[in-house]
Amino acid sequence: MILKYVLIGAAMASALLCEPALADEAADMREVAAIDTAYQAAVERNDANAMAAILHEDMILVLGDGRVFTREDLLHWARTQLFVYEHQVEDEGTQVVRIYGDTAIVTARLYIKATREGAPVERRLWFSDTYVRTPAGWRYAFGQASTPLPAE
């Protein structure tokens, strides 16, 4: 009989301990979603300072064709305005955030309309952005972007 109460007590304690973890995960999901949306807006504005505050020091981006770019490449593009954006936004309703402890993955469909050295660029693509929790907060550490999607 005592074992029964011990097991019930352990189950209740376990349930109580899981509640804050779920609440923390939901808060992390909201925070990372907001950071990723803010990152896309910073790219659209070519705001290298805002981008730098979000990007992990060792960040890399892998494009669908296999090209790899570093944090410094992305910041250089912003500083020199390699792309002049009209739009760099996630399509509404496509963003999904998944939390795995101190790692978060954001997946969304991105719409880009810009010029690159005067030539028009317009495309949609899927991306996955990986964030890691650091002592300074969530930082964008790895991105992977698909090749452009076919026109609708």
C-alpha cells in the first residue's frame, strides 16, 4: 500500500515538474519566432548591426545549390547593400518553431523581392534557421535555404 502512494506521489511530482518545462518551451518558441522575424526585417533593411546582434559568431548559411556563406559574408552584403530589398519576409502562416532543449529550428517560406547590382531578384524559397541558446540569449547559428520554388 505504501508503494502505491509513493508511486502516485512520484507521478504527481513528475507532472508538476513538467508544467514549467512546457511553459518555458512555449516562451522559447515565441521568443525564437520573434527573433527570426526580426532577423528577416533586419536583412530587408540591410541593418548589419541588428543582424550582427542575432547572428552567432560561427554562423553559416548553406544555399540549395551548395554554396556556403559565413556570418561575415552576410554582414558584408548588408553593409555594401549588395541586395536592395523591397521584400524579405516570411509568408504569413508558414513559420514553425521547434525546440530541442537549447536548440531551436525555425522553418518558413520566404518571399524575396530585391535588386542585386541593379538586376531584379524575385523568388520564394523554404528555409530552416537553427538557433542555439547562449549566455547572451538565442543566436542564429546555421541556416539552410532551398533552391527557388517554381512560380505559382
